[in-house]
Amino acid sequence: MTLIKDLVPQDEFTGFYLLKELDVKQTNNTPAKDYFDIVLCDASGQLSAKYWDVSPTDKETFFPMGLVKVQGIVQLYREKPQIKILRLRKAVEDDGVTLTDFIRSAPIRPVDLVYTIKQALASIQDAEIKAIVSYCITKVEEKLMHYPAAKTHHHAYFAGLAYHIVRMLELGEFICKQRPFLNPDVIKAGIILHDIAKPEEMVAQLGIVSDYSKEGKLIGHIAMASSWITEAALASGIDLGSERVLILQHLVLSHHNLGEWGSPVQPQTAEAVALHYIDSLDAKLQMVEDALDSTPSSELWTQAIRGLENKPVYRPQF
């Protein structure tokens, strides 16, 4: 079976894939005809696909998160590869394929990632900060074992959020050693808390986000995490006037840096500045790594990377 990452224009192929996304749309023809706008994926990557002339039976047969056998051809559409599906059927038990075969996962076991996060929590010396972080982790601990960090932007796979936090903790430890004026407790807390409400913002199964929750759409993970800090302080008997509560809320509220990126305020403490750039560095490098991993080795350039101003990345040939 050909992996998604190895498909190039003009390839004709047959294989099993996961219907990551599926929408019924209509052509601009008169009369309009239904078609499937699809995202096919496997553990190596994903590609958009079209299945034309959809029948009423098709619409009752195929749904997101289903495994399918596809016969198709790769075409170029607006200079990007896209699959034209020629034949499509649901996978059956005799095919010998399982859903987990097609799910991309963090390269470290989820149980080890969560253990590392808890070790970072245990190393926080400040009692109030530790109590607040512990409370917030407890709210989503089970979901940390499998939730992605985003729908498509970065770490968008099984246990991606925990992997993102752990990689940031590694960067934070180095930066605190290099810049001793930074408070390690605050840095650790900010890293763990900055995206802690993502599992309540998104609806995900096996690391694939199907939608945003009602709370995610109306409030968002940044505001939710700030509220959780207040909730944690109340539950832990911490004075809401404590500067620690204020500083932790500022970390969460400012970590996207700009209003157009979702932050109501910009970083205005040393640790908040550090947190923003630690988060950005890990996210952007993950985007590059994902793009390189999903690009055939024969290709010199990746596809355009949205988080890098839609610029592709070149793979040096030495």
C-alpha cells in the first residue's frame, strides 16, 4: 500500500486510508450535483480528495473516522496535490486493517509524557503555584493521554498536547539555566497551563479533532485556562488577590502575544516573554518537522507551511 507521503502527481494507486474529514458539497453545474470533499490520511500524512457524483446510498454509507479502500489518481489543483477518487468502499474485517494503523501518534508513549509533566509539577517549590497547577492538571489528566495540541496547526496527532508540553519543558529548563533571572517555578507553571484547556476546547477521537466544543467556540482555551486558575485558587484556599494568581493568569492570557492571535494582552513579565517564545519555537519547529516527514524524499521542497507565512521549506541535499 502506498503511503500518503509518497503519493505524487500522476500516481494511480489503490489502498486503505482513514476518512479524516468528509463534507457533502455541491458542484456549480446546472443542475448541481453532490460530491464528497474529503481529507484522507494515514500515519504518514494527509491529502485532500474529491469523490464526484455521490449517490444517496454513498451519503448513508461513508462518514468521518471510517476506514475505506480507495482507488484513485493524484492530480494537481492550484499547484497542490489532490486525489481524485475513482472507486470507494468501506473497509471490512477481512481486509485486516484497524483504525490505530492509520493514526499518527507522538513519538513518546503517552504514559511517559504525562509522567514527565507530573515530575515537572512535583519539582515546583512554590506551594501556591504547585496547588494551582495540580488542580488544573487533574481536570484533564485522562485526556492528556491522547489529545492533540491543535486541529491542524501543530502537534495535531494522538498525545500531541502532552508531547508539546514536554518539549516546552525541556526548552524551559535550558533557558532558565541560561537566564538565571527567570523564575523556574513560573516558567514550568506557564508551560503546563498555557494550553491546559485545549482538551475542553476541542472534540477529538484518537488524536483527530472533528470540531470545536461549544465552550471552545464561545470562550476558547485561553479564557478557560484563566478561569481555571481562579477556580483552582478558590478550591485550594488561595487568596484571589495573591500576586501568584495574577502572574499565572497573565502567562496564559498573553502567551499568543498579539490580539489577532488570540491574546487579550501582550507579555509584560520576563517569564511571559519567555513562555511566548518557547511556545512559538516548539510549535514552528514541529510544523517544519511535520512538513519534512510528510514530503517524499525525492522532493526538494515541502508544501507551504501555514504557520510560517505560507512558505515552503527546502531540504538541503547534503
